Amino acid sequence: MIALGIVLGLIIIVSLWKIFVKNNKHGWASIIPIYREIVILEIAELPLWYVVMLFIPIANIVFLFIIMINFVKKLGKSSSFGVGLVLLPYIFLPILDNSINEEEKEDNRKEKPVLALILYILLIVFVLFASIPWESLFSKFTAFSDFNTWLSKLAIGDFKVFSNLIAAPVVTDATTGSNGVISALGNWTMNDVAILLIIISIIIVIFNRKYIKLDKYIESVTSGIKKVLPVAITAMLISLVAIIFITSGVNITIVNHITSLTSKLGVIVSSTLGSIVGSVTTADFYYYLNTLYTVFKGVAGGSDLYGVTSFIVQSVYYLMMFIAPTSVALIVGLYSLDIPYGKWFKYIWKVLLSLLIIVLVAAVIIYVAL
């Protein structure tokens, strides 16, 4: 529902932007409160002091209808259309925009990239906002999870709306145990973001048929799938190998054997070699720590050396993700930028070796300090 609200808001902004531009007004006025209303009053040829009435309870409802009815009349629509615009703006605004047949002037076309940039920035801000674990950072803040719990219980009779209608993204609500709840803000994953992008792209196509043809949209989507499919399959295979190493215990066995053989060389050398091999065979930080925790705890030998061991384990892992062929992020990134792995290896190995030396020097300082 939150994502739907964002999408509906974007529909209103985009439609108003285009209407303003077609009437020789600044399109960006559609995203600025008060100034947006002033521009509407100018198009409706109404006194600008009407904007003050929009802040007075009860009177604001009356003046909103008056303004919108005059607004649509100036654009060739009836009074009833103005009423519809007040009640369902995300439906009637796109219709109003598409009904304006006046051709856009050449200088107005320059505003389209600005609109695209603004929408892109808004999307990035929303994704970041949805991905930051707010309730983990602020223990007393539970508004988002409470809303999701309420959402999971929302029903019409015995029909649970979100359990029955929403296919994905679907999670199990921690409180109610019910399925069919969109992830709460702060818990969004790339699956949630991908679905949001699909919904937004479809809405853009629907309300921009003048500029984006359906066949071109389908062709673009198909082309994108063909381009991404090989790297997606590669990423799946890499993940499958990592899963086999983890579930079978192969990574634990190998790392444990290496650390045992090198234990006489000291905790720093043993932790470093174990981390290098463990990173390559696991390639996921969560499973890396969870499966190899006991091995590295044994390497440390006691709580006194937990600090230096954990520093090495974390630092080496992230360094290895820049070069490990099992790093999904690395392989996807190289494929997207059309950079061969061999070329990347030749370019980066000296940098990573230098950083590894810095890590080892820092580890020695920590070890001495302890």
C-alpha cells in the first residue's frame, strides 16, 4: 500500500508537470507545494488570494472544487470533470493531460530530462528509506512493523486481502505468522525494489502512450532480459556452488585444515590464510561468519585475541570480494561493464595486495597492543 501510494503520487506529479508545460508554465512547479496551486490559479484565471482559502478548514473543500472546475473549463472540460479531478486526481489528471492536443514547443521539451531526473532521485530516496533498518537503529520505533501487522489482518469478511491478492513480494509476518504482507519499510530487499520498478515502468507506459509505444516497451523489456539472462544464470550457478560448499561442510573442512596446518605460524598468518580460502568458498558474509565462526574462534584461542582475529576475518573477506570468482557482485558488475575477468585481475591484484599488507600491519599493531 505504501508503494501504491508513492506510485499514485508520481502519477499526479507527472500529469500536472505535462499539463503545466503545455500551458507554457514551469513543469517543475508540480512538485512545489503552494507554488503548484498558484500556477493552477493562473491557468484557471482566478485571483491568487484563493490559495489562502486552501488552508482554512471546510472553506478549503469548497474552494478546491471551485478552483478545479474553473481549471478544467479553461482546458476544455466540463464542471463534472472538475469534480472527478478533485475526487480521483490520479485518474482524471492523466485523462486531462492526454486530452490536451496542443503541440509542445521545442523549448518545453528540454524539461522532460529534468522530470526524469527528479523522478529518478525520488525513487533512489525511497529505496534508501525502505532499505535502512530503522527499527533496528531505534529500538522503540515500531511504526512500520505495526502497520504491516495491521495490514496482514486486513480482511473483507473471511477474505484476507493481502494474503490472497498479493503474490510477491511476500514475507511471513513475525507477529501474526500470516503470509502475503509486503515487507515493512526498513526491510525491503532487491525483490521488493524490482517489483516496484516493474509497476512504475508499466504505469509510465500507460500514461505516456504518446511518447512510449507498447511494442517498443515490450521490445525493450525483451532486449533487457536477453542481456541480463546470461549473467543471471552465471550468478545462480555461482550461488549454487557456494550453497553446496556450505551445506556439505566442505568450506569448514578446508578452512579448518588450513588453519590447523598454519597454527604454528601465529594467529595473524593462520587467520589470514583461513579467511582467504573461506571467502572464496563461501562468498556471502552472513554464511561466511555463521559457518566459520567456530573455526576462527579456535584460531584465536582465547578472548584476548578475538579483536585481532575478527579484524582480519572481516577485512580479508571484503578484499577478496574484489577478486574472488565466486563473488556474485563482482561477476555481475564486470559483465554489466563489459570488463573481462582476466583484465580486471591484472588491474586490481596489485591494489589488493597493497591493501592486504596494510591490513596485516594494522593487525600486528592491534596484536602488540593487546
